[in-house]
Amino acid sequence: MKQYLKHHEWQIIEEGFDPHLNRISESVFSLGNGRMGQRANFEETYTGDTHQGTYVAGIYYPDKTRVGWWKNGYPEYFAKVLNAPSWIGIGFNFEGQELDLAKAKVEKFERVLDMKQGLLTRSFTATLADGKKVSVQAQRFCSMADGEVGAIRYALTPINFSGTVKIKLSVDADVVNKDSNYDEKFWDRVYEESQMGWAVVNAQTKKTQFQVCTAMEYKIELGGERIGGKVFTNNREKYADNVVELSLVGGKELVVYKYAVVLSSENHPKDKLVKHCLGKVGEVCKKGFAALLHDHAAKWEHTWKDCDVAIEGDIAAQQGIRFNIFQLMQTYTGEDARLNIGPKGFTGEKYGGSTYWDTEAYCLPFYLSTTNPDVARNLLIYRYKHLPLAIANAKKLGFTDGAAFYPFVTMNGEECHNEWEITFEEIHRTSAMAYAMRDYIEYTEDKNYWVDYGLEVLIGISRFWAQRVNWSSDKNKYVILGVTGPNEYENNVNNNWYTNYLGAWTLRFTCQAIDFVKKNSPEKYQALVTQLNFNENSETKKWKDISDKMYYPEDKSRGVYLQQDGFLDKELMAANDLRPEDRPLNQKWSWDRILRSCFIKQADVLQCMYLFEDDFTLDQIKRNFDFYEPMTVHESSLSPCVHVILASKLGYQEKAYEMYLRTSRLDLDDYNNDTEDGCHITSMAGTWMSVVKGFGGMRVRKNQLHFSPFIPDQWKSYSFRVEFRGRVLKVKVTKTKTEVVLESGEPLEIVLDGKPLSL
């Protein structure tokens, strides 16, 4: 862990500049607004270790798959979220001396992310090689009020000198992805131009031919007065800037306001991109920094009112949950059904593709409870629209008759991940789409989703499962061979318990959906039967047979379900017995050693018991938790939150709190030594679930909302809001009582600690 960030309820604070921690801070202090985002790179020149990153939602590049040995079924490409044209550059040159914190003596450095209003502030004093000393305060935000706008206020004061400065204000599309093959660049030139006061660059991605147009305007003040200076303009391929030369007066503050507009061809006609971009940046510049910040902060105020989790008495815990919510809300707003939630959001490029099963298994509950139901519905419709490509993905692997296999990683519905043991063996993810549907319908009571979209998806998924199983005459059961479960520290195993359970459940759930649609919308059902060439009698008979006769590995002597057939062949030992220098295993051990060990990245069995907890007794959950938790190293960011929820249910309050701190501060404290690659956005929704479903005990059972809260010893109180079927409820838990208040909506019957309660 790296605990260098100060604890604060509403802010992330870094005091002092350590270049070795800079990449971590660039991730943690990232900004976004659902449409675009920016790592916390410096505006001025920085020649030290940095990961430059600007990102535009929906813009990607299909990089050619590189594998040592090609196999049938490999995807043609690995999608990359692209490092997009940079708009933040503001360079300073003082008579030949460049402001560069890698070369200057840096004092009084502070970086602050104000999460309440989404504002990044950085201040420092720097002494250059020739002795010139400057003081700087820079502020930046990506507007939540307008997802195409970013703004910077950069204030610089010369402390011990007067003289000439050249200020370079740039737009740069000549950028490289961190993970590009052979340093290949993914942008082609379309247009660039700079005139006094503004610059614009339009660039196009190779292959996919997305266009992103970035324009900037600026204003400069000296001592509070508007100043022009001598302006030079420069253009080269994929780059444009203004260089402003003016005189500085010692002790007098210079303020540069830089405004940027970023438009993509996903939302604007290509032939009008430049015109629209220049027109809009002019309007933004006239509006000014203060007015733009006001609108942006007002949007955040409204957002926080709906989704804040307040914790009293534990600042580290409070900071952790708010950081997670902040990143979730600035990554995905739900306003565009074409977009989804990337595992790194706008904080980095690792994992390439924009959509994993994380969305359905982890993120959906957060958006269901904190936003308009249409936001969660859009996440489901995103997968519905990709159904034809899920069928095409299955066909590439030899499946037939409309079987649908959803991708592990995707941008547009095509599979674009190229590790065989994960891409083609981690088949459980296709049923995450079905579980998300159940989650949505139970929470919203919108059963018409089955009619409008859901049943078609479920039939495709069930056809996949019916072809993926095979009958074992030895076991006299159906088995599923050659898979990888959520625990990726076991590959190519037989009868992964989680996978078998989820496959069988999906077949039953599809039959339930068929009965509903057939009864409530017979015309729609008959149309689907014709469209899908669906033989209800023969297909559902097969599905019911599979679900009734599925094999589940089990150790009856211990009373636990086994992760897979050969799990007990491993040497069983506790993670606490590992040497500290061996962790994290995925960075210290060979893959061969990991696969032969008993250590668990995330526990498959416990994941399933979380999803289907009402299928199991409390004693069953306890025995399996006690068996698997000690062997779990939690090197998946998705792991700790599940353990919080189950530990809370079991009354293991200390373990629940320990795991909560791990999930909520995973990136802030760099638990897994990988925050520099970007924050773990999708697992952040699990942090919210840790509080609301774990400590708060929130469930939907038999069409009612249930709460069974407890409060960690370290806290004085905690509270959260949830939206449920048109109502807004506020729940507050203290040491002595639980209050549930219906803040808006029709009266509601809930269950609190097992007792009915009328609101």
C-alpha cells in the first residue's frame, strides 16, 4: 500500500511532489464527464515519468491481435480506448528557461481534487535552473453541465524577477497510446489551423475513421487587466498552437484562461465538425471560467444529493466511498445508450475494451438505486442491441441455431480479447446479462422488459448453454468442461461450480420469461417464435432436463461446494501464510505457480452465493465462506465487495469492515500496486454495494424492499439514499437506531430487521 494521500471528507489531497508517485496521482486525480475525460497530467511541460492521457467516449481503434500461435476463433483485433488529442497544454518559457517540474526545484506542491464540485486544483512554487522563482495555482474541470467542454484557469506569479515570457497554448493530436504496438500512432491528419486567439485540430482514427475535433480559445490577464501580447501561430501535422509573448512584472499575477471544446463524429456530421467546434468554443470563451464552473458545480450538487453516502466518525472510510461514487458518476451518465462503463473509465488505457461483465454484475445495482431507471435500462438495451454480434461470436466458435455468446471485452458487440483461457473459457459472463435482467426486473417491477427486449436475448443465451454442456455417462449428469470461472487463477478446469450453477439457472429463468411473455403478450411471443425459429416444446424440454441434472462438485465431508473438480488436489493453505514479498502474486509468481496453487483471485463459490443467497441456508454460506475466504488474495478488484456483503450477512463485522476499507481505498492506497495504470472504475460500484447491501442489508425479496443494517464499531453513523419504484428513501443508521424516511413518492411498505414498516 502507498498511503501518501491525506484523509479528507470531500477532497483528495497530495502534499509534496514525489516523481515516483506521479503516475498514481495522474490516475487518482483524473477528471471526466461521461463524454470525455483527462488524466491529471500537468498543463505545463513535464519531461519526467508520466502517462499522458485524454479520452473521448466511444472512440477506439481495432489494433491487430498479436499472439504467438494463432488458433481458430481468435478475434481479429484487440480494441483500444484511444489516447485522444490533448487540449490542456500551457507551456511557459522565461527567456530560455522552460517551466518543467522534472528539472526545477519544487516546493509547496499541493494537488487537490474537490469531489463536491469536480474541480482539480494544483499549486506549487518552482525555482528554475537560473534561479527564477515562480508561484503557480492551476484549476481545471471537465464540465458535467456540457460534456463537450473543458476549462483551465492557470495563475502564475513571478516572485523574484521581471522579464519576458512566452506562453504556448496548444492542441496536440500527435499522441501515442501507452500500449501501442511498436509505438504505432492511431490518428491521421484531417485539418489543423491556428489564428490569433484560437487553434483547432481535427484528426481521424485509422481503420475505424472516427473523427475528433478539438478547438481552444484563451484569455490572458495581468494584474487583473486583460492583456494581448505579441502572438505567433504555429501549425504542423495534427498540431496547432498560439505562442503569446509578453512582459511579466515581479509580484504581479498572470492568469491564463484556456477553454476547450471536444466534438466527435459520433455526435456531429464530419463535414461540420470544425465549424461546430469553433463556433462552440467561441461561445464558451465568452461565457467565462466562473460561469462555466458555476454550472458544472451545480450539476455536481444535484448529483451528490441523489447518490451521496455519508459516514460519520471515520474520515478514511468517508473519503473512500465518495471517491468511488465520484469516479462512477463522472465516467457514466446514462445519457447515451451507445456508451457503457469502461473498467478504467477516463483514468487510463489498460484493459483496452470498453465493456466487461463488470457492468452487469457490479455496476447495474448502483445505477438502479441512485439514478433514473432509464439509466439502468440503457445498460441492458446496450446488450440487446449487440445480440446479433453475440450470435456471430458464438457462430465463430461452432455454435449454431441462434446461440448467443456475449463477448468478454467489446466496443461494438464483437469479441476483441485474445487470451484463450479467458476469452473463450470464461463463459459465465454471458449469463451475467441474464442476471442483470433479473436484477432490473425485481428492482423496478418492469416485467415488460421481457416482452420488449429480454426474452429474445435469453433464448439466444440459453441456446448457447444447451450446446455448451455435455452428458457424462460416468457421472450420470450434465457437465461443463474446459472453462475459467471468475477466479482467473484457475484456467481450463472442468465443472467450475459458479459456471455450472449460473448456466442451469439461466435455463430456468428463460423458461420463466417465456411463460410471462406467452401469457401477457401472446402476439409478441408468436412473432418471436417465428423470427427465432423457436421450438418451445423441444427446446425448453432440453433446458429443463439440463437444469435438473446439472453436476455440481462438492466435498460433503467439509460441507462445501468445490470451485472445480480438482480443487482438493491442491495443497490447501491460507493467504496469511504467504510471505509479504510474494504479493501480489500476479506480479511476483509465474503463471504456472499461480495455477497450481490454491490461492484465489476472487472466490467463484462465494460470488454465486452472493448473487443467489436465497437459494442457500445461512449455514451453507458460512461453511463456504469460512473455507474459501482464508485462501483468497483479493487480487481482483471485484473480490472484496462480495466478501463485505457476505461477511455482513454472517455477522463477521470486523471482516466486513476490513474488506470495505480494501475495496473503498483500493486505488487511493494502491493496494494492488497498479493504480498508475488507471483506477478500477467498475469495482467502485462494489464499494457502494458494500455499504448499502453489506452494512445496510438492502435486498428486494417477494416484491418488497428489505433492510437489515448494522454499523461498524469505527463509525458513529452512516446514511444513504435509494430510489425505488418512483420513491426516494433515506436510510440513516446510528449506534442506537435505524431511521428510514420516505422523502418523495407514494406510500410504501418495507421490511426493517424482519418487521413490516409502513412509510
